[in-house]
Amino acid sequence: MSDVLIMRKMLQSVIDALDANFNTHKLYEADDPNALLTRIGSRIKGVATNGHVGCPPEIMNKLPNLSIISSFGVGYDAIDVADCRARGIVVTNTPDVLTDAMAEITLGLMIALCRKIPQADAYTRAGKWETDGPYALTGELTGKTVGIIGLGRIGKEVARRAQAFKMRVVFHGRNDQAHEPFQYYPDLLTMAREVDWLVSIVPGGAATKHLINREVIDALGPDGMLVNVGRGPSVDEPELIKALQEGRLGGAALDVFDEEPKVPEAFYTMDNVVLSPHQGSATTKTRWAMGDLVVRNLKAHLDGLPAITPVT
Ligand code: NAP
Ligand code: 8YV
């Protein structure tokens, strides 16, 4: 059996499957991780990790025979893919298997924000329906335009579901996708001016840092709604908070934040915000499928077959 290093505690189903298929070494359980790496480093062929932890270069330096990093999650922000390529290490992630769960939470957050479901729930639980009468009227998704930033695997599934809610869909990305039936905006600012909702589902990293800045937020405007389910740093969070406080933006629904798991307290008291603790893919079914793909990628590669979902 090949030796595999597990960087962090993972779902028990993943640990069990890794234990069953490989000679595993759990870095997170080691009293002295450096001593463990010195002792077994040269035997390690594969690493199991996630996109937030990755496998830092100082650890890769101690794994001279490492040939695959199998990451849990589609985003791989903490993995330097170019460096891995230069070292001859294959990187895999878990695309597609989480797309449905992500689209579900995105539409869920949009409905929750627009129909004020968390607030109406609190109102009902507080007995206010009986004492104060019906809850205030809310907005509606039907007939509105949503601009998707990042029409990738998840973005397309969000688009299909938004259409099912009778919304008009347009999108922004670096490239037009002529075969898609949605209007393309090469300029994000122009799109932000012309939509009711902005939904961001782009990868993290330098290229998308603060893509949604003050100008974009102001273009979306006091009636506009922002949803971020991609990565926190894509939105300028302090500018978002200011815009919400000053009434320059209508509302926001957020599954991702700048410094997770820290969430700026300013959001806690805002009535026009729905908060979600980075749980887009966190269903039993999807997390199992992501873990299964982590194991199958390792197994395929270490058995001499092509990895199933390599990052290209
Ligand atoms: P994907 O298929 O690669 O789609 C990414 C999209 O983003 C592409 O359409 C790409 O279009 C666009 N894009 C990339 N860089 C851009 C830039 N600089 N400016 C504008 N658009 C850009 O990935 P996916 O599977 O849909 O996943 C997307 C991301 O969602 C992941 O990378 C991850 O960060 C996030 N995610 C979050 C959760 C969660 O729990 N909240 C779960 C899963 C994934 P162009 O190439 O044409 O620009
Ligand atoms: C996970 C994610 O929460 O896939 C991603 O990119 O952000 C989520 O599915 C996370 O990556 C698990 O480590």
C-alpha cells in the first residue's frame, strides 16, 4: 500500500476510506509534526488535504517522492499549482459533485434575503404576528435581472435555477460564452448598473481580489442585492459594510468572508443581510461525494492510472 499523508482532520468517511486503501500518516495527530516528516517523509507518495490548508512548500520540501496532492473542495486557493507542476506533482480537486448543493444554497440565500425569511421566522417565534399583525411586505425574485459573476460550473447551475424562478440572467467573466443564451457583459461595472442582483461565484486569488469594489457596489445601488458564495476576498468587505450602513446598497447574502471563520460584527445587527457560515457544499450527500472523489483521485493516480479530476 502507498503511503499517504493527511494534513488535517477530514470527514470520518474519508479517513476510513484512506485508512482502508493506504498506509496513512496523520500530520494533525503528530505531537511533533517535523519529527514525523523527517521519519516518514521519503515514503510519502500522496497528500490528502483541502483547498484552504493545501500543502505548503516547506512540507513539500520534506516529501521528495510526493506525486499527488488530492484536495477536498473545488477551490484550491492554498495550493500553488505552478510550483506543484514544476515539482512534477499532480493536483486534484472535487469539481461538479458540489455544483447542485452550491446552486441550492445560492438560490436559498437569494430567497431568504428578498423574502426576509430569517426575520419573518424571528417575528413569528416572538409572537409578534398575534400582537403586531402581519409581517411587512417584502420584495420578490420574479421578473428581476440577476448578473452572475463567474458563469462556470456552479454559475451555470445557478443561472438555470434563477430562470426557473422567472428571472432574467446575464453574466460577467473574462470570456464570452457565445453558446450560452445569456447576455455577456465584458465590463462588470456596466453589468452592475443594469441588474437587480449580483451573484459572485468566482475563484479566489489575486485576479479576483476586490473585484467587487466600491464602484461596483455603488453601481448596483440602493435597491441592488449582492450575493457572494465564491470567496470572501472577491468583495471589498469594509466597503460592503459601509455601503450597507449608508443605504447605498439594498442588501447582501454572504456564504464567504474575508477572514473565516471571523465574521465582522457590523453584519450582526443589519436587517438587510443574510449570513451563512461557508456551508455551500455542506450537505451529507455532497460532502460524502467530495470525500469519495479525494480518495478515488489518490487511488487512480497511485495505481498508475490518470487522476480523475486533475486541476489543469
Ligand atoms: P469554474 O467552473 O472554474 O468557474 C469559475 C468561473 O469564474 C468561470 O466561469 C470563469 O470564467 C470565472 N472567472 C475566473 N476568474 C475570473 C476573473 N478574474 N474575473 C471574472 N470571472 C472570472 O468553478 P466552479 O466549480 O463554478 O467554482 C467556482 C468557485 O466557487 C470555486 O473556485 C470556489 O472558490 C467557490 N466555491 C465556493 C463554495 C462554498 O462553499 N461557498 C463551494 C464550492 C466552490 P472566465 O474564465 O471566462 O473568466
Ligand atoms: C468547502 C469550497 O467548504 O469547494 C470549495 O471550494 O469552498 C467548499 O466546498 C471547502 O473547500 C472544504 O474544505
